[in-house]
Amino acid sequence: MTEIVKFRPEEINEAIEGLDGLRDIIAPLLRRINGDGLGEQDAQQFIRQLTLAKHALIAMGDFLEEKMSSAPSNAPLTPEQLLELEGEPVWLGGSGLNRWDIFTGGLKGGFACFLRGALPMETIGRTWTPYRRRPEARPVEREGRE
């Protein structure tokens, strides 16, 4: 079973250094196994696989950095911005909501229509708020503790 690990961009360099450490430990061990030169072949194949993994991590880091720097703000959407997202997923925050839904468009009869229902536009920003992405959780501050 494959374990899925989420990387923060700053952890990618650490992962790359970890691959270098593995190479420095395992390649010499493989070279010591010398059955008709198979140890050297195994070492070269292992080094090649690690190099490919490093390149994939570097590409992933570049992608994440670009994506994060070019991502639109996640401020609450205005009605005008919401209209531009017809057919797209939006995060709906509010009492009894806090879920993803697909904005199906139009403000029919004063309602914003979604796959899973409609919400009154007159209460946008008060009882419900649309976002491009799920808002990040903010730490709860507690008074009286130091």
C-alpha cells in the first residue's frame, strides 16, 4: 500500500537531501554485492532512480511555488466574482454549510444556484459566504493563558 504524504514547499529541499543521504548509504552497499558485476549494475540503477525522484521533487517544488505565488486571493467572493465562476466548485461557509458545491449560475429570483440547493443573495456575507478555496483554519486564541 502506498502512503500519501503531503509536502509543504519548504520540506521539498529536506526530502531531496534525504535522497542524497540514501544514495550515499545504499549505493556502496550494492557495489559490494559483486556477483558477475551485478552489484555495480544495481548501484547504477538505484542511483538513476534516486536522480529521477530528485528531479520530480524539484519540479513539484517549482510547480508549488508558482501555484502559490499566482493563486488568487481567497477573500470572500463578491456576487460579481461568484457569477464569473459558473460551473466551478466553490467553498460555501456558513451555519449548516461549510462544504464544497458547484455554482450552477445565475441569480434566479434573487438566489444563487448550486448543485445542492440555492441560497438567497440578500444574505451573502451574513449567513453564508462563498470562497474560491476552503479557508485555512485559524488557531483559536485563548485569553488568560501565557
